[in-house]
Amino acid sequence: MRVLHLAIGKFNIDVIIKADLIPPTDASYYTDVFEILPGGAATNYAAAVVKLGHSAKLLAKVGKSDIALSLMKSLAELGVGLDYVEEVEMPPSAALIFLRDGGSISMIRRIGSFLALRKEDIMNYLGLFDVIHFASVPPNLVIKDPKAKLVSYDPGPYAGEISNVDVDVLFVNKKEYESIKDRIDAKYIVIKMGDKGARVITEGKECYAEAYRVEKVVDTTGAGDVFDAAFNYELIETNGDIKKALQFAVVSAGLKVKRLGGISSPYLNEVLEALHAYEPKVECY
């Protein structure tokens, strides 16, 4: 039986526009990238997990929208379970993503229907999943399921609100870690550092992995979510091998940035082929 993940967070309408500058008043620019795609941290995570070979369901609130329904169909076609996605009478969560040359991004978000998600919604599904991942949700929504093999949390924009959360894996970036390191505790603290690689701090051990180098970065949207999914996947598959989980995650995220959109994560065979060609160095001490 496949390992089953529950991804908790947002289903977004992502509008991705390539634009190095926002046009001033009464001006117009042309672009060769203008796409409407499924997005949101939990959505990106779930899609990545399925492509790697595990099963995943998404727990989210979605505002009524023909666009959202169309995008959900494409997600279902990937194999992501949408049984726990509830339609609500609110505007859909959305993000306007400005894509720059070199793949860097900035965005404007509408929280929308995500605000309808409650802790009670999550408690209804405890005890049913092998892995539970909380993606860009406030810490007050994070619940440790004692029956799950792994509970992970990537706070995203809510990192500054963390005082203490009970999870197995906490994903943060370097800046977030420096600001909250004195008030966090998890079995695995994973620090994502982009093109500088990634670190894992665990009991009595710390490991560092170099980044997976790519010739051209197209879009970094969702790369952190793909990293989270790949790390959890490999941690489960290898019974806790941090070195392999780090290597697998940095390669998966590296392959993702070569493609447009948050759900454009690599399939398992692509990651394995890349690892066969080059294994990023990992040092543990």
C-alpha cells in the first residue's frame, strides 16, 4: 500500500506573469509568459508527492469560481485526492506572481477562502494518514497526530508567529531560522537556503547539502514546497536517512526551478536519473 500524505493549506489560483517592471499609469507592456495555474503551498506539496510515487490528499477551502474548478480538474488528473476540498461562499485564494529574468519572483496575494479553514476541519481526519504536512498555515492550526509516522510544518509567511509547535519536521529558510531559533523545537529542523543548499539540525547531528546546480532557472515558484515533499518522501522511504533525504530534496527542488508553475515538480524517474548523474555533496558532523 502506498504511503498516504495529507497536505493542509491553500488551493490557489496562480496567475504568473513575466515582468521585470510593473507598468506605470497609462502604460502597457507585452510579455511571453501569462499563465493561470493551480498553486498554493499545500497544493504544490500534494502534486509533488504524487509525482514521486506516494499518494496525497489536499485539505483546503476553495471559493466558488469556474476558474478554480477548472484548475482542480487538472490537479485531479495528476492523481491528487480532492475529497477534502470544500467549496465555500468566499472569494478564492489567489496569487499574482511576477516572474523576473533568472527565475526570481515577487507576488501579491489574496487570502480569500483560506480564512475558512478551522482546526475542527483538521481534527476530523486525524489517524487516517501516514504523513501530515501543514503548509503556510498559522501555527494555531498545527496539530500533532500521534498516529502519523511523520508530521511536518512549513510556516511560510507565518514563521514569525511561531512560539512552539509540536511537529517532527520544521521547514524554514535561513532568515526565518535566525529570527525564531530560540523558540523552536522539532526532531528535524530543516533550513532551506536556495542556491546555497540546505541544512538539517537534529539531535546530536547536523548535515549540510550543497545545492543542485542548473544551467537556467526558469521559475522558483513552489520550489520550497517541492523540497518539503521530496524530503518527507525520502525520509519515509529510507527510514530516516538524513543524508539521502537532503540529497533527494535539493535535486527535486533544483529540477523544479527549470519549469514554470508551482506544480511542475519532477517525477521520480527524473530525480533518480539526476542523482545517478550527480549526487550533491552532503557533510554531517
